Amino acid sequence: MAFITDNCIEDNENKFCSLWTTFQRIGDCANLFFNDTLRGDYFFNRLNNLRFYEVEDALGKALEICSKNKHDLYVHIPYTSDNYPLISLLLERGFRSIDSMYVLKIANNLDISSDHGRPSLRINIQVQHESELWVRVFCDTFSVPTWIDEVDKIIKRNKSNLALIIAHIPEKPSNPVGCMLLYKFHNITGLYCLGTLKPFRRKGIATRMIRFAAAFERLMDSEYLIVHSLANENTVNIYRNLGFEIVQVKAIFAPKPL
């Protein structure tokens, strides 16, 4: 696994993305992840771990691969002082910033599983052992019906390494209202694919699912639970209010349209 680094949180994210995509090393350091079916998604499809000294060559090769496969190129760059020259170079080369992504963590010894508030909707949250229902609610939640066959293959291929979790109204267990999954790698558990169906948003369901994930992660005996929040989704304060701390912010770039 050429994308493994000395950063366990980054490794968890990269390894999870590799389950959903094709991975290709470019140059000495850069990692390219892409899946034609998931075209337009800039969480899974990404070029990361760029180094300034090889950026021209890496960008050229990545653009060539993406053009050949007819999908977009998204470049993830951590906001650090060391990366300011790299960000400036991307802007000079015609890239534009399209979003930012917060990476947050909470330690295993911080218990956020108790919810003393009064939920606006009674729900049950449980691990789903059959993947079909989880795949359906994922595609409905994120409005990606054309992904369903591809996601079904991805989840079935990796199900033994994933904890698939759904939320549903007690009286309607076959009609989930939200989903997420947990993935453990390098003693870090990542919470991914968290979402609720549109009619059930702003009812505290996502917060309750995060609390469930934190309790479940304690059972998995990981060092940290990590989450990701895109700035465009305006959800970072949900995590911060639960005790998560921001450990990294990444800029996401794409070439300007021709």
C-alpha cells in the first residue's frame, strides 16, 4: 500500500478511499484515487500528497489519466504554511478552490454517547448485517441513484471490514431514515457516509448517530474516532459541539472550466 504514511489519521482516510476507487501512485509521493462511476464526487476522487518539487510532473500525469478516463481531477492540499507555495502554484496553473474539508477527532476516553436532550423524533440505531438495505438508504440519502450497483459491489467486497449502521423509526425497521459506516485502520476508527434522508433532517438524527458511533468505537478499542466535514455542508459545528477537535483543514481544488 504505497499511500501509507506516518500519519495514522491520513492513512485511515486514504485506505478507506482506496476501497471505493482505483489507486495509482504518481511520481515519488502523489496519490491518485478515481472511480468513473462516482464521477463528480470530490471526497473519493482525489489527488493528494503532492510535493512542491514534483507538482508539475504529477499534475500533468494526473490530468492525462483523468482526461483518458473522462473524469474530473480534484486536488486535496492541507492548509499549512509549508503548502502555501503549492497552493499559489495551483492557482497560477488555473485551478480554483471549490471547497474545504475539516478533519476532526475525538479520543476514545471521552464519552459522548449520553444524550440528555429530548429528541424531536424517536429512532432506533443499529448495525445492519445485510448490505442491500444500507446501500439503498445511502444512495437515497446522498441522491446518487446511478451509483447503486457500484456501491453495492464496493460494500459487498469490503463488508467484513466495515460496520454498516442505519437509523430507522421503531415502527418501520425496513424504512431507514439515515446511514453511516465505521472503518477501523491503524487503530483509528473513521466515521464515513453519515447522512439522513431529506424529510428527516434537522431533527437531531445525525447527532444521535454520531453519539452511537462514539460508543461503538469505544467497543472497537480505537485510539480515536475521526470524521470529515465539508465546508459547503456547514456541519463542522455539530462535531465541535460534541467535543471533536479539528486536526487538519484541507483545500480542495479543481481545474477551471475551459
